[in-house]
Amino acid sequence: MKSFAPIAIAVAALALLQALTADSPYFTYLALLVGVNVVLAVSLNIVNGLTGQFSIGHAGFMAVGAYTSAFLSLWLHEYHVSALPESVGNQLFFVVSLLAGGGMAALFGFVVGLPSLRLKGDYLAIVTLGFGEIILVVVRNTPALGGALGLSGTPQHTTFFAVWFTVFLVVLFSRRLLASGHGRSLVAIREDEVAAEAMGVDTTGYKVRAFVISSFFAGVAGALFAHFQSIITPGDSFSFVKSMEVVVMVVAGGLGSTTGAVVAAMFLTLLPEGMRAVFQVVGGDNATLSQSIDQLRKPLFGLLLVVLMLTRPQGLFGTHELWDLFKKKRSVAP
């Protein structure tokens, strides 16, 4: 019961928040966008942070999940479960499409990771970069997936509850993974792979499993994204730039810190909206507002990363978590 208590509390709190924000579409849109990026950052942190590998093709696995789930949803949309109300049947199909998107991304993660994770150095980064570009080329040249124009008409089933419950699950999974024997093996590989292998750790097996888990959650994030955008295109949403944005979130938060990945993902996702608010106060007109923000966003991300690496190279949290601070305070309390 103690293990299920956090889940029950999260379900009740998220259901209440969804009811309170039902009349705020702009807030809901931002919350969905932030939640998807948090899932991407925390899932990539399992590979780049906990295991010490370097993947720069996370958007490719996101694309696999997005297109798989969207294609399946479009096919299932023509059917209904006679024994259930239509709304319940739609949510059931939505869950099936999420799991299918995550499962397909995990399968691709296994296919990509099994040969490349046996190698040393930067080979994984090169392989994942190539994988991401291959996915984009395949999508652009596949009429069944919409080609360069994108896949449209995906049912908009993603809700505030669905996204942030997924955030809760991936954060909970990451925390419990780190506290388990598997997590300690991943940390050992990160600190010294040769020493870990000498102590009997199956380094290749653990790295492949971490990569598959990370790919699964990236696929789920892509599926959530596809079901609130309604139309997905092989452009900025799944490009190399998107992969690098997620890498920046992980590095800025601190490699190995789940809390850092969450905070950095939230800050960097909301930063353009903050810039837009500043521009409106200064007096920027609507015609040039979005274009100015798009032009400044990427250089500003780069500048923030340079400043952070110079002032705090270990990231905001380093390898620590927010709950570690409460443990220290509790231990010194009289």
C-alpha cells in the first residue's frame, strides 16, 4: 500500500488540476508542451546522465513513437467498442496507441543500441545522429505517413492529466531505478566502465536496457505530442535541433540528476513565452514578434549553456536531487 500511495495522491491531484484549468486553453497548451519536454529530458537522462553514454538522436525515437501512435489512432478511429461508451472507448484506444508508440520506439532503441553500445567513445552519438536523420528521410518519402506535408487528423486525446501522469511515472521510475541494484550498476558504468566490468557487471546488457527504457519513454512523449498537435510534420519537432534542445536540458540540469532535468526542461520550454511577454511589454508588434523570438531563442539557448558551463560545469544540480536537500536538513535537525 505504501508503494501505491504516491500514485493515488498523484491521480487525485492531477484530476483536480485538470478540472481547475479546463477553462484555460493557453495554460493547458503550455502545460502539455512542458510535460512532453520533461518526459524527453528525464528519459534521456537515464542514458546520458545515469549510464554516462552520449545520445544525440532522441528526437528520432520521439518521431517513431509519434508516427506509430498517430497512424494507429487514425486506423482505430473508425472502430468503437460496443460494450463501452464512446468516450471510454476513445481513451482505451488512446492508451493502446501510447503503448504502441512507446513499444515501437523501444524496439528501434534495441536495434540501434545493441550493436553501437558494444563500442567505446563517441560511436553511440554518431549512430543515434544517423538514426535520427534516417527516420526523417523515411518519413518525408513515405506517402502513408503524410510525406513532407505531415500526418494530419490525429484525434486530440491528449489531456493535462495524461501528460503529467506520464511525467509522474517517468520521474518515479527514474528515482526507483537509481535506488535499485540496476541503478547502482548503471552509475558504476558511468563512473568507470572498465572497473565495473572487472567487478562482473554486464556493461553491454545494462547499457542496452537503459537505452531501450529511454527510447520507450521518448516514444510515449512523441505519442502524447502527436495527440495534442493533431498534425505532425518531419520538421523542427523531430529534427536534430530538437534532439540538441533535449541534450541541453539534461546537461543544464546536471548529468545524472532527475530533478535537474525536470527544472531545466520547464525553464527552457517556458523561456520563449517569457521572451514573448517581454517583447509585448516593450512594444513589439504581432507581425514580427514570433519571428524575432524564433531568431533569438537558439542563440540564447547557446549563450545560456556557455555561461552555465563556465560558472557551473556540473549543471544546476550536479548529480544531486532535490529530495537529497530535504534529507540533509532532516538529518541535522535536533
